[in-house]
Amino acid sequence: MTDKTIQAHAAESNMEKDPKDWVTGDEPMTGAQRSYLKTLSEEAKEDFDETLTKAEASRRIDELQAKTGRGTPQAR
């Protein structure tokens, strides 16, 4: 495939799957997820659950990013 063909099909890509569909979603969260989630939990003044799976941690990160404003583009 050419670069133009790849770019044209990029929107159809499944690179960003729903965490519930992840093959490894039931594995323990990664070290990076743990660290970021702990930081977000502290900023949001919410409990940190270190028993979350990869998929659960991903969803929780999304929730806490929305609550804290992290991970969203800054208005200029």
C-alpha cells in the first residue's frame, strides 16, 4: 500500500479499540497506567484502586481525565 492509501484508511483503523474488547484487558494494569492513575486519583481527590485490570484502568483514566481536565487540549 502507498502512504496515501494508508492515510485514506486510517479513520477505518481499529487502533483505538474499546477496552472491553481488548484481548489482554483482563491482565493487571501496566506500570505506566498505575503511575498515571495514582496521580489522577490524587488530583481528583478520589480513591486509587490498585487492583484494576488494564481495561478498567483505561476507563478510569478517561473518567479522571474528564474530571481533572488533564488530557484535554488547552484553549488558546
